[in-house]
Amino acid sequence: MTQDQSGMFGAAGTGDTSGYGGLVRQSVSFGSTERPYGSYFDEVADDLERAYPDFSDAITRVVVDRGELTLHVKKERLVEVASILRDKLKFEMCMGVSGVHYPDRTGAELVALYPLLSMTKNQRIRLEVATSELDPHIPSLVEVWAGNNWHEREVFDMFGIIFDGHPGLTRILMPDDWDGHPQRKDYPLGGIAVEYKGATTPAPSNRRSYR
Amino acid sequence: MGLEDKLPSGVLLSTVEGLAGYMRKSSVWPATFGLACCAIEMMALGSAPKHDISRFGMERFSASPRQADLMIVAGRVSQKMAPVLRQIYDQMTAPKWVISMGACASSGGMFNNYAIVQGVDHIVPVDIYLPGCPPRPEQLMDAIIKLHALISDTKLGPNREAIIKEVELAAMNALPTHQLGNFDKKGLLA
Amino acid sequence: MTTFDPYASSRETTEGTVFSVTGGDWDSLVSEIGESKEERIIVNMGPQHPSTHGVLRLVLELEGETVTEVRTGIGYLHTGIEKNIEFRNWTQAVTFVTRMDYLSPIFNETAYCLAVEKLLGITNDIPERASVIRVLMMELNRISSHMVALGTGALELGAMAPMFFAFREREMVLDAFEEISGLRMNMAYVRPGGVSQDLPAGMNLKLRELVKTLRKNFKDNATLLIGNTIWMKRTEGIG
């Protein structure tokens, strides 16, 4: 939960001619959506509840936002929920793993997102699993959907989430001996100042103050 | 009819440097080092009938670096690719030249970040820098023509050593750009 | 192993088995060698080689000429685009996203812009003309991208002429791109909210001419490839 933020990038300490200084961004609340969810989401939620008796225990939040359904799952129950979704609810395809890093949410900073696609029913949902930076372990879903192998390696490389049970979790995009996890918010962009005709342009991460 | 008729009594005088330069520039074999978007423009130069690199005799892109003369680094060089680039450059036999094609190869381009080497001149010595994102095939042709001019003018033997010494001395005594003093320090608009 | 054979006599030396071949004996020679231990060779098709246009590292296990196992190494083109975008405008990010798959820049841009428009909630407010122009550019991009695929695919199988034909088609499409958006590749033409500018005057007619020419040229390309025995043998029934 964050409060409203005002202003955007702009040169601090001088006149703001961009006009972005007057912007007010409203915060996004992360509560659960009330039933009915709309379109096919009710069907999915009902089927899952029927097939998985521990539904309310494993699934902490159901969010329907902008026409997309997201199920927040506890990481201990992830493999069970995923197997049931694949076998009983026919979500045959997992479109890979995405990682997100929220540095402000202590206790749930690192998030792994699994978009699922059911080709037989033409439905798309998303699973979201959160874990803390101090214990970045999430069970691996390679036994459920084998295509997640490289995607989990990428999320490990970029965010540092360790997938327990992965058959070979190594860096995939950066060189094998790289330090750090580049896509985390506290990892620097690493650009250099560019010199041209006697003037220096700082790297993009230093150019403007983002609020 | 041809050159032979214009020669007085059938004799042509030239310098060894001139002849060697002429021969070297007439059949440069590029090594395939296409990495990203610039590689597609390089392929367009090599294979599209509109821009035709075989007008220079360069359509034979040599896959093996041991038989290549020119390395056109086309595209962004990531941190993982950098040692491979150096290895390919080392495997090329002298004389060899490097064109860094595109903004990403010349200076890191628009990707000023941790993952891209900010200019391949951190890794290999570059002869021609070609800006553009991606440079049109005609621009790459212009770079190749300038490189041919460079190649045909290279000195050999003691002249070459003299030039190398001179260039090194100038580089050791050169001032960095921001100390050059003849820029009014108005910034980029100068 | 050393049975007497009038066509390929072999004798053991300090260097190993030496076969004396006297002609007409390839089968027996091969069978004699074949009885020896199989060798599994591991070959590294490194990130730079003429075959993959782009960088991909393949570690192949070969038995003779057949590839039994392959392991891939990727990551040689990791650019950190997503992290770069964090420090830029939503519109400036289009210039980065367009370079993700450089053979189909418009598709990357459109996917990104559709996502941004969904976040903004303005998916229904995009002008219809902009949507139609987006689809038009995407289909042209599809043609140019498939021409590269066909051309380079034919090149790998040894056919050089289809590549020239395919790139001729691609140049025509790229000329159309240049007239519409100003650039041949990586145009940053599709932006959140629509496209950057309308089609130039008279573009409809030019595009119709282009389609007519392309249709005719595709027939030539197809005749080059489909009638070719080698092409058919290498592609039919494989995999």
C-alpha cells in the first residue's frame, strides 16, 4: 500500500518546464476482488475450489484487474496448485516465469509470475508467488511444465530467486561468474558518462531524478 | 584498348607499397561477425541485388577467421560475447582490419548499461567507426570505401615502423578532449 | 576382424591398422573400420559461425555425421533492455522495445503499445485508422521477416540464388517502410496511443503496386525452391 505520489521526473532545484511536476499518481491497492469476477474467471475459481479443497488456505488473494485474473499462491502450495491447474483445469501451457522486485514490500520483495494458458478452453490466468529477499526460495515447476526450465534459470540470473528442485540452476544470460542480480531495483544501471565535444552527458540513471 | 596500350613501351612503374595496397584492397574477405540488427543490414549489403558488395569482390564472407581480412563488428557486443570477439580477432591473420558498424559497436550506442561493452575499441583496435542505428547499406559501403583508401595507403617496411612510432608518440602526448581548450565549453551545442 | 578379402587387405603396424585399398572395395573397407570402437565426438559450434545468423552456442555430440545430442548456450545478446526502460518515458521505451527482435520491429512495438494502452485503459479509444495502419505495417513486416527466413534458410542448405531473390523482395518492402516511417528498420513507428504519423499521401496506391509486384515475384521464388530436388529432399519429411 503506498500513498499518492506527486511529481514525476524533472530537474529538481530549477524551474520545471516539463509540466510533469504537477502529476499526481494514485496508489494501487492490493486488496482482493469481490465476487462475481466476470467473464470466465468465476468458472476458473469455482473449478479450482472444487478440485482443490485447500483453496482458501493456499490462495491468499484473487485479483481481477483490467480483464486479467491473478491468483496469489503461497509458495509451499505452489506445486500442488500448479499440478491441479494443469491436470484438472486443463491449463496445458505455462508461458514462462517473470520476476518482479518490489524493494518496498519487506517480507515479500521478490515475486515470480506464471502466466498460464488453456488452449482447450481459451482461458488465461496468472499465478503470483511472493518470497522475501532473505529467503529467496521458491519450489520449481519444471516437473509440472517442462518448458519452465530456462525461464526459471533466467529469473534466477536476473533476480536471484532460487528454484528448489530445478535440474540445473545456473546463470543463463550473464557470464557464469557474474556478481549480483541485474534486474533487481537496487542493482545499478551501470552506464558510463558519455563525453562529446568537451561536455559530458551522465548515464541515464543519473540524468533525472525520478520520484 | 586497355591499360597495356597506354603504357609507354609496355612498362609500368609503381611502388611495392602501391602494388601491395592495390591488391590487398581489391579482395578483402570479411569475417562473418553479425550479432544483431546491424547484421541484417550487412546481409542486405551482401545479398540484396540493390546494394551489391561483390562490386568490391567482397561477397565471399569467410566463416573461418583464419582466412578473413576484415572483421565487421555488426551489432551490440554483450559481456558474454566479448571474450569470443577477442578470440576471433586473435585468430585472424595479419593484415587485418576492423570496422565497427553501428552505434552499439562503436560506443555502446543507446544501451548505456551493464550488459553491453561500451564500444568494441575496448576489446579490439578499430580502423573505421561507422555510426548509425542501423547504418544503411550505402553507409556501410562508404565505410568500406574509406577502408579501401586506408588499406591502399598503408606503408610497408621501415616506412611502416616510422609511422607506427609517430602515431604512438602522438597518442602518448595527446590531451583528453575536455582539456583540449579549443572548445568553448558551451556543451553539446558547440 | 582381419578376414582375408581380395579387395582390402589390412595389416597391423605399430601405428595401428593399415588398410591397402585396391579399388571397388568401399563396402568392405567401411565394414572393417566399422567394427572398430565407435567414436563419439563432441564439437563446439561456437557463438560465431556462419550458420546461425545471430549468436547461439551449440555443443554437439556427433556419431559420424549424425547429431545424437545437442546442448545450447544462450545469453550472448543480453542487452538489459528492461532495465534501461526503467529510466525512460513510456514513449521512449518504444525505441528500446523495437530492437528486441530486430527482424520484426513493428511486432515488438505493437505488443508493447497494446500493453501500455491496456494499463491506461484506453484500448477502445485508439483511432480505428491507427489500428488499421498498425496491422498494415505488421503484415508488411511479416513479409520482410519471412523473406530473411527463406533466404537464409536456403543459404544454409547451399542455395545462394534464392537468397538474392528474397532480399530483393525485402528491399522493396523496406523502401515502403522508409516512405511511411522514415527508417528501414527499428522504426519506432507504433507508439502508445496510435502511430507516430499518418501514411503519406498516395501511399495506398504505392502499396497496391507493391503487392502486385510482390505476388509476381513470389511466384518466381517459389519456382526456384519448390521445383528443386535438393530442396525438397532436404525439407520433406524431416523432423
